[in-house]
Amino acid sequence: MTTQDGGSITMYTTPWCGFCKRLKSQLAREGIGVDEVNIEQDPGAAEYVMRVNGGNQTVPTVVFADGSAMTNPSLAQVKEKIAASVS
């Protein structure tokens, strides 16, 4: 899926992560689509999350179209990053 501005967002999650569920629902309410990847089902995704989080499997990890990543970002941080990408 893509954001309203055409950039894609990937969110690495686990099924039991409350922070992931909260951010996903907030993004949906704002009309921001995400590609969700369960790191428990995808070993390559788990390795990537560990690489960008200092060896930890910290979720949600959100990756933007420009390749940058944020760990456990707020809705405001995600919206700010998307807005900056469009400017």
C-alpha cells in the first residue's frame, strides 16, 4: 500500500505487540496505508529489524520510501516524516 502522497511505508510487527496494533489503527484512521510484515513469520524481516535496532527485535519498526527507519514512532512522527518526504 502507499501513503496518500505516493510513498510506501512498511511496518514490521508481531501479532502480540500492543504498540504495533495502536499505531496501525492510528495510521488507518488517518488514511495512511502500510505494508505489514510479521517478523515472527519472516526470518529475513527479523534480521533486518535487528540490524536497524542495534541487535534488538524492537517493533513496531517503520521503514519509509526513502529507506529511513523509525522504531516505535508516534503517529505525529510518522506524519511529519511523510510531510518532509513530499516537500
